[in-house]
Amino acid sequence: MPRMQEDSKARRAIIREWENWARNNPEDSKGAAAVLFFNYLQDDKPELLDFYSTGDKWQTVHGWLRREGCVKD
């Protein structure tokens, strides 16, 4: 699969997981939510972080969350 399609698929999966996580953790989805969510991914859903990245996956995921309006920090 071409890299762009892989990135798009990974982004969609992460955003869907964010929506589930935020719904189940309303208190955690405020403030430092992106960090808490990324830690959750690392601990409970590491397969979602198995995407190609030339840089830091935290920065990639955080950027996706910001662009989708999930977080503001």
C-alpha cells in the first residue's frame, strides 16, 4: 500500500480511537488530553502506533489531533 494511504488509514484509526477514548474518559479528555491519550495508545493500543513516520510519532499523532480539532494544545 502506498505510504500516503497508510498514513491516511493510520490517522483515521487514531481519530476514531480518540473519539472512543474521549467518550469513555471525559475528565481526561481536557487539559493535557493529548499526552494522556498518547500514553494510552502506547500502553493499550500499540498496534495503532505501527505506522511509518520519519519523525517522532508523538508529534505526528498530536498534529493529527490538532488538525481534527480534538485538542487545542
